[in-house]
Amino acid sequence: MSQPSAPALQLSQLGFRAGGASILQGLDLEVGNGEFVGIIGPNGAGKTTLFNLLSGLLRPTEGSMRLTGRDLGGFPPATIARLGIGRTFQTSLLFGAMPAIENVRIAAQARLGGSLRWWHRPRRTDRAFADAMHALEAVGLADLAGRPAAAFSHGDKRKLELAILVASQASVLLLDEPMAGVNSEDVPVLVKLIARLHAEGRTVLMVEHHMPVVLGLAQRVAVLHHGQLLACGEPQAVMVDQAVQEAYLGEPL
């Protein structure tokens, strides 16, 4: 009989302290392969800190993090990215002066183990160039491949960030407020795109304040409050949980 595969992510008693303050504490969470988990909570609950830990920008002061059974503790961001965790940020971190294709090609090139000499013009026959074009096509930006990222609308910048994740072939996506600052008419397009990336087999953790988006995409919702996991379960059940309602008192769900 075959053994069950390890969960995509396994967090055990995960904690982070800074300057004597406990930002995260005792966090236990398992995310199955191909699962979509929404991470919600009031401001200051520790959501972005969690993503910073998972992506290697911070190191846990307590507990452990495992990616498909492999301990991530102590790995730098570049190593974690190569292992399959991709991340977007609340504020776009794109090379604004560079064309979209170059922003994406760098991610493909890093995955392939090639040089990161972005100042050398790539040949269109390069594998990284081809992969970057495929990623741009996947998010509907192929026609804008030559446009500088700074000239993109906010919604298209979010799409470009997703294209970078596609090119990196990340198996676990950490999406930090992908709808932040996006015009209302762009939200359904991004939702559909994120849903498709998930349907292709990727594991997704998404921090998002736009509750209709969370409820429409997530299979489970995890609620952080004061750095602790307050509740985790199916979205509708979590939303009617009394402790969750009290945690959000004064803030719209």
C-alpha cells in the first residue's frame, strides 16, 4: 500500500518574536497539496509575518515549517523559491523600467539555473524567453510583453506578478492581498485567473481583506488574531463562528 504524501505545508508550533513582542505564537496548520486556504484576520494579526516566514524573509524563533516534508528552517529566500514557494507582495515589486517580458524572463532564467545578467538581450530562441512568453499568455498579457512594467495599470501589474510565479513554476503560491488597490472592474478578472492557477494543481495561500473574494476562492479559511490561529475550517462555518465575529468587532467581514 502506498504511503500518503506529505502535506504541501506543515506548520508546527510556529512562532516569531521581535523586540520582546510575540508576533506569531503556537501556530499549527497543515495545507494539503493543491488546497486553497484563505488567511484572514484584523490588521496586525500576523498575516504578512506568516508569509515573510514562509518565504524566508524572516526566520522563526519557535516551531517548524515543512514543505512536502522538508524542513524550511534557516533557508534563505532564494533557496525557498527554488524549492517551489512563490510569493507576491501587497505592494508590487516589479522592475518598472524593464519590459514585462524581462520581468518574467528573469524568473524563468533563475528556475533554469541560468545567468541573471538581465542587461544582456535574450535571443527569442532561449528557453527562458519562451517560458516567459508562455507565462504572459497564461495571464493575458502577451500583447503587452514589450511594455515597461511601470506603464501597466495596477490590475495588469497584479497579472504580471502572477506571470512571474507561473514562469518560476512555483508549486505553492503565497498571495499577499492580490486585490489591494485594484479597480473593482479588474477584481473578477483576477479572481478568475487565480482560480485557474489553482485548478491547474497549485497550492494557494491567500491573505485578502476582500471577503467576497476569499469566500469565492478558498476551500478553507484560517483566521489569525493576535498572532494565534483563532479558527480554521470551511468558509461559511468560519464566518458564523462567534469567536471570529468578536475578533472582527468593528471591522467588516
